[in-house]
Amino acid sequence: EVQLVESGGDLVQPGGSLRLSCAASGFTFSSYWMTWVRQAPGKGLEWVAYINSDGSKTYYVDSVKGRFTISRDNTRESLYLQVNSLRADDTAVYYCATVDWWTPHHWGQGTLVTVSS
Amino acid sequence: QSALTQPPSASGSPGQSVTISCTGTSSDVGGYNYVSWYQQYPGKAPKLMIYEVSKRPSGVPDRFSGSKSGNTASLTVSGLQAEDEAEYYCSSYAGSNTYVFGTGTKVTVL
């Protein structure tokens, strides 16, 4: 059974940084593209970033380019999202998900990032 | 990277059918057969219900079906059940390794 467990969300001040993690199990992690998707409180879903299976290629939504970095460690079966220069509008639940043909398939339960002073 | 357009709400009585539309452009919905639909309950993670326009993942009831015509995709839920009351989001590949979600539709079972 595919399991994805996110962690690392916290309350952080504007301009601050966090590193979100996603621990994967139940599938061959190194074979799959992965993605982060976020959801602001009471709002819809927003795709944030993709990373290919070996971590050599990354893609981002325009609003986070230069501030967020997606990465992975296939030996640890873990996905990461380094979020820097945080703004109030980055406040959201951040989900990791497996990807098949650009489509998020299996999702974790999410981790909440709150940006506030 | 504009969100796909969905109606804010839809409703139907138990046993009836409800159809949700998802309108994009030729750069996303109309340009690729990578349209998906997700079901989300409050406080829970989204669940994939339909992918590649009309395919159902294992375990998803065949009451859920998807289709596409031009720049508009649709999700139909037949034989509505109380458990189908949830938020539904469409999504699509949008080219250049980017992805876009819809605005969401709240389905109410009357």
C-alpha cells in the first residue's frame, strides 16, 4: 500500500524558511516523479512543483520560482520542499503526491505551513 | 497558469445523476488527454477519482465517469449516494511541465 507522510509544517514569520519532508513507502519511490500541491485555508488546490524520478529535473509554478526548491533522496525514499522568503499567501496545507503522466495519484495527509507575524 | 473554471456548486437527490463541468483552454484541457478529477472531504486529502479523461483507478465505483469535448471536461456521478457529498476538483496538464487545478465544485446530496 502506498503511504506518504508529510512533516515539517510550522508557524513561521514572513521572510522565514522551512523544509518540508515527505516519507514514502509501499512502492518503488525511485521510479516515480513526485509533486507538491498546496491548499490555502478554505481555498482550492494549487500545483507547486514536480521533480523527476532521479531528481535531475524540477519544475515550478511561477509564484514560487526562486523561493522554493523541490528535491529528493531516493536512498531515504524521501521528498523535500525547501520554502524560503515565505509570504502570507504561502499559508497552506502542503501535500506530496506520486505522479503518473503529470497527474498526482496517491496523496499524503498534508502538513500545514502558517506564515504570520 | 490560470485555474480551470468549475461551477461553485451542484446538487441532486439520492439516486439521481449530477454532472460537473470544467472549462479550460486549448493550452490545457483542450490540448491534452490528461484531465483528472479529485474528490475531497473537509479536512482530508484529495482522492483521485478519474484520470486521463475517463479512466477510473482501482476501487473507484463505476458510478463516476469522465468525458471531454473541446476545452471542457465533465464528471458525472450517477446514482448519487450520501457519501458522494464532497468537494470535487478537476485538473489538467497545462504544457511545459506545469499543471493546473480547477476552482472546485461543492456537490450536495439533497
